[in-house]
Amino acid sequence: MPPRERNRVNNEADPTFTAAVAQAVADLLPTFTARITDEIRQNENNGNNDNRRNARRV
């Protein structure tokens, strides 16, 4: 039986990469949260049905 080919996906997390991703998310999260909150407020203030429908769409 020939040797199994190794899966291309590395299932073991590289701690350096994991830390870098965690730091990037931590850095960006406040900005994203503020933008989403502002957009929700704008949609609520506009009273536009299309905007409200789109704001709830995920």
C-alpha cells in the first residue's frame, strides 16, 4: 500500500499565528463595533423600511 498523502490543511495551530490573529481581532473589534452601532442608529433615525430590513439581514 502506498504511503498516505499528507492533508494540505495543517490541523495544528501555530501559536505565533494564533497570537497574531487574536491581536488583529482585538485591534479591529472596537472599530467594527463602533461602525455597526453607528449604522444601526442611522437606520433607526432614518425610519427607512429598506434600511431596517437590510440592517437585520445576516
